[in-house]
Amino acid sequence: MSVRDGMLAILTVGPAYGFQLHGELRSRTAGRRSVNVGQIYGTLDRLMRQGAVESAGATEDGLPLYRLTPSGRVQAREWLHATDSTPGEEWNDLVSRVLLACSLPDVDAFSIIARNRAAWEQAAIVDEDQEAGADSSAAERLAAHADTVLSRAALAWLGKVEEELRRNGAEAFRREFSQDRPRRGRRPANPPAYVTSA
């Protein structure tokens, strides 16, 4: 998942400021996706130049707010419903996309799970065919087996997500922006340990 895609998805909730997007990206992906705050602001600048994001005024204390344009909203929706990934990033993209989708108020997570399940089922068939290929080298068969194992793991994980959504209700996972203000600056240093003599 690119930072760009994740930010567009999060902005479907409503206007947000940069550091808020940073915290939301981290919390909505359960800490799997954490980026430098500077990368958030650089991405916001690019999204504004591309016409996907626009200014939405400022917070009461002057932090600039950003919101999706109609084009940005379409791009966010397309990414959330897509099943393609950067080669080598299939697992991370799946987990990040589904976790984000489950957290967003106006997204049908079941539909996204179904689309991803269909894609991974198709991948598993192809992988198993390649694994069974008589003309393949041992390395090719082992690589295909690794892909088969990944496909099975993805399908099992998607099943677990769907089970959780059905047991707890999809609404239990959806949320608006956190009202907790992200802390700024460096973490305080640990106070020095004092040794006392007896």
C-alpha cells in the first residue's frame, strides 16, 4: 500500500490535518504502516498538485485541513475496491487495504473481502498448477509452492476477518477520526536513575 492510497482512503472520513493523517494511518493499520511525518506532508503537496486533495480551511489553532476533491474520492474508492498489488507486496497490500476498509464508515468491507477472496482463489489455482508443472525446475516448483502457501494464508486471513466482522458487527470496526490530538515533538527522555547509598 502506498502512503498516497492510504491517505486518500482515510480522507473519505472527512477533512484532516497532516499530523492527524499520520496518526490515523498508523492506528487504522494496527501499526503496520508507519511513515515519517515529512512524507505525509510531501504526499499532501503532491495530491494537491494532482487535484486529488484541496484545502479545507484550518483547525481552531491554525493547522491546515485537507479534504478530497471529487477526483480524489473516485481514486480512493477505486483503490479500496482494487485487488492488484505491487509485485512482492501482495500480502502487505492486502492486510493494509482490508484493515483500512474495515475502519472506514462508508465502506462495505464485506464487498472488499469478497473481491480479494476471489483474486486470491484465482491466484491459488494458478500457483498450484505451476507447482505441479512437470517441466518446471525444482526452484520453480518451490517458488510456486511458496506462492501457494501465501495464497492459502491470505484466504484463511480473509476468512478470519469476515468471521470477526460477522460476530461483532461491521459497525464495531468502523470509526470516525480519533478525537485525541496526536502528540507533537520528541518523546521525553527517561529520567536518570539515581543511586542512593545506604
